[in-house]
Amino acid sequence: MSNDQALQALAELVPIGSRVLDLGCGDGRFLSYLQTHRGCSGYGVEIDDAKIPACISRGVDVLQLNLDEGLQMFDDNSFDVVLQLDTLQHLRNAEVMLRETARVGRIGIVAFPNFAHWPNRLQVLLGRMPVTKRLPYQWYNTPNIRVGTFADFEVLAQANNLQIAESFGLEGGAVCRWLPNLRSSTAVFKFHR
């Protein structure tokens, strides 16, 4: 999800001047963008050794942690915003990490590939697991531990007493608010306890 238009749509969910924790920050591009364009501060969390130098070169303070081990090192409400952008689908303990996101941050923002996007539905209807620009892997070599849909996340949030403040889909970088479960390759949610 590297499109500049998508980056801007996600950044607008983050209040100006926020203290941010970016879980699975990758090369630090989004947190760097927030620092430059939204006056934010905070930390990225990344496990991949190869991505740490890119974070550092962008001026992003990064912690190398395995998110499957949780966020016990952070107190309640340590951050204004906790981000999980393209992270949730890779975690073994996705529900626990969602609750941890809500505990550590006043606001949580998640974005993940929406498995219910119409091209995915069509491929399943034809008897195949989807391979798309957003889900570019074959079923046997995907790094995703799980797949989810826009509607699935709404149910998960409700089951964990999380209040969805805003939600929309992203398709081709553009925000989609009409039928996002069908029309969007990415689901985006802003939530709080």
C-alpha cells in the first residue's frame, strides 16, 4: 500500500502532533511522512533486520520486536495513535494484538487487504484462491497467516468492545465509502475503546 494518495488518506486519520506507535512499520516511510507532514513523533516497530536501516535513514526511531510476543513493555495509553497498516493479517495473535493496540493507544488505526473485494470473490467463485495486485501471492507461499474482510473486522471490533470511529475502503489509492466491502481492496478502520 505505497500509493501517495492512500498514504495521505491514512495520514488524515492521525491527529496533528500525535505521539504514534507504528506496528510493523516496514521501512519507516509512513511514520516519516507523519513526522514531516503532521508534526507527529513516536516509534516504529519492525522485526525484519533488512528494514531497520531504511527506518534509521529516514529519521524514524525503530524498535526491533516480534509483535506476536505482545506489547507488555508499553503502559496503557502510552501513545495517542497505534497503527497496524498491513500488519494484522501476518500476526498469529491478531485478536490479542488488536486489544493491545486499543490498550496502548487512545486511537487505533488498522488497514489490511479486504478478501471480500469483488475480484477476489470472482476468483473464489471460479474455484481458485485470489491472486491480485493487493494479494499477490499464491495460496501456498503467502506471508499472510489469515485473510479477513471489511465486514469481519466490524464483527471482531464489536466482540472486543471497540468503537469504530471511522471506516472506509481504499481502491487504487482512492477512498471508497460506498459498499467498501465489495469495492475496495483495502479495509481501513479507526477505532477506540
